[in-house]
Amino acid sequence: MVVTNGPETEIAASVEFLKWFTDAERNIQFSVDSGYLPVTKAANSMTAIKDNGLALTELMEEILTVSVDTVNENLLYTPPAFEGGCNIRNELEYSMSDQAVADRKEVLARLQTGASLESAAEAFVSDRHFEEWYEATLTQLQDLMES
């Protein structure tokens, strides 16, 4: 969640909502219900989670314990915000999976014409194909940075 530019009343309302939403008890409840980790240090502890009175299954407690320990014991990275950042992140998130979907479709089409799996997939499992994908992705990212 973010607060963006807007009328002062909307900004104030957004800030108030974020304060309400990130209240430790409320945030713990949301986190356990949704699978998201708590966003505050106070809420991101197994003691706080257990003290909240929520019914946790053994598996949920194990998952939360590992997750909370990971967050608390490691240095996490958040990329800085910048103009066009959402478009860049979307490109990075989807470029490889979109390529894989397109490649799979082509492989299946080749299989339908009687090609063996090896020959149908041959063009897609090469360094050359990876380099072509990489260069196309890099070009797309550069174009997004310039726009």
C-alpha cells in the first residue's frame, strides 16, 4: 500500500487508514487470515502472534515461525520507487513466463505435426534462444525507462 499525491483530505485519510490497518493486533489477524507477513516489527514476532489469541494449526504455526524468523534475521531488500517502476517490475515479472508460455505453445504445435519432443523443443532449449529472450527483454526495459 502506498500514499500518493492528491488532495490533503485524501492523503490524511490514507495515512489514517494505514495507521488503523497496521495496528499490531489488526495486522496480525490480517496476516494470519491472508498469508501475508505482518508489516510492523511489533506484529512480526511469534510471541505477538500467539498472544493475539488466534487459533493456529500446527502447520500454520510452523510456516509463520519460519517466515517471521526469516524476516527478522535477514536483511531484506525493497527496490526504490521511481517513475515507471511499476511497468519495469511488470516486465521483469512476466517476460520469462510469457516467453515460456509462447514457447510451449509452439512446441505443442510441432508435436501435433508429428515431431519428436526433442526436435520440437530443440530451438527453445539453446543458449541462442535464451540470448534472444534476454536481449528482447533488455530492449523492452530500456524502452520503458525512456518513456
